[in-house]
Amino acid sequence: MDLDNIKNQWNEAPGWQKLLVVSLITGALTYFLYALVITEKINQKKALEREVSFLEKEVARLKKASQPRIKKRLMNKLKELEKEIALLNQKMEYLKKIIPEKEDPQYLLNFLAQGAKTSGMILEKFQISKPENAIIGYSQSKNELTIKKGNNKKPSKREISLKRIGITLDLYGDLQSLYRFITYIGKSRRYIRIDNLKISKQKNILKTKLLLSTFYLPERRKK
């Protein structure tokens, strides 16, 4: 879409459509700020996994204690540790919903198709790419999230290695429906990033091409 077409469509658009476009831009900025917490969430997950592993070893050690004079004290400590492990596992399950351990393309298809339907959009095309290595980091100086291909690269201390899945959607619908659909994506518990959005007009109908990314962190095999 060239600059002249954009200007013409903007000038011809009713006031409510212009308001929606402004709302879309505001929503996109809000969504970007949400993206900045992804690194922190993954670091939390890894820290919780290490803590659970340590506590499980501590529980096993306490269970082996057999001296009567300290057994009661150890059993009380054991109950506290088991409660703490249960709480940590609950936190990890929540984080797994944001960055899951599996690709799960069927979930993505169902989620996005349902969102298009309830938003009043027509989903013409759903295409998902093969998983690829990606490195995610956060630049404090630029105050932005960075995503780059991770093939043959090791992440720095401020970066995390994940698997990235690219999703391409072709949709038809008006601006109001598109706004509802983007809002729907933003409410997803699983992290879904909007990489690009293109709008064109075909036979008096707006066509939208959405490029999305989502990520997962494969579960490490226990040795």
C-alpha cells in the first residue's frame, strides 16, 4: 500500500474509523509493553525449577532421618517444605501457560480461529512455520525487546534461548472487527507477539495480513 493510497483512505474514512485506527495504535503500544515482561517470566520459571529441585532433595534427606530426638522437628520442617514445593509448582504451571513446553499448533489454530469468529472476521488463511531457534533479550538502554535468530549462537547472560513459531493469517473484515480480534489476541495467556500488520482494500472489503510469533521452551530431559 503506497503513501498516496494511505492518505486517500484516511481522508475518506469516517470519523469512527479514524478513532479505531488511533485505538489500534494505542493498543499496539500497550501490547509492546506487555512483551517486555516475557524475559522476566522465563527467568522466574527457571529459578523456580532450580528451587523445586533443591527442595525435593531436602525432603528426601529429611525422610531418611531416624533419630527420635530430632524426628519431630524434622517432620514439621518436612511438612513446610512440601507446602512450599506445592506452591512453587502452582507458579510454574502458570508460567508454562505463558511460555509452554510444547509447540501445540492445534491449540494455536483453535484459539485464533475462535477469536476470528467471535470478532466478526473471516479467516481465509492460517499458516504456521516450522519451529526455529530464537534468542530473546531486553535492551535497557533502548528500552526494547530484541528477538534474533539463534542458530549456532549462545545467549548472553541477559538473553534467553527459545523456540519461535511464525504464524501468518489472512483475514477479511472491517476495522472494528479487526480491533476486536487484536484485543482478543492481547488477552491470550500464552504469549503471542504481533510482528506485522498490513491492511489492503479488495472489492470494498478490507483484507488484513497478520504476522504473529509465539514461543515455547522445550522441557529439559532429566538425567
